[in-house]
Amino acid sequence: MIVLYQGKTIELEKSLTVKQLLNELRLNPLEHLVQVDGKLYTEDRLIKVGSRVVIHRVTSAG
């Protein structure tokens, strides 16, 4: 999978759940949304090798 986050590209050659990916990148799942091939994924969804992943940081301006 190809992961895009904050202008960086990371390539991973294994399938992971969204939760595993965020943990591996040391990102808080409450502060990030994960888009896989154009669709938002929940933490339990499996991301397959070959997918294009974009991680968005969620911010709130109360």
C-alpha cells in the first residue's frame, strides 16, 4: 500500500487494519481519518496491499 500523510509517501508491502496502520505510524485514531482508494475506512477495516491510503488529520476550531 502507498500511504500519503503530511506530504510524505510511505510504502508498505503488507495488509493491515486501519487501527494497525495508525498504531504503526504512532498516530492517534481519534485525531485522524483514513481514506482508502477514495473511501473512508473505520478502524476495523483491512487495507490490502496495492491500496492508495491518504491519512487526514482532524482539527476542530470550536
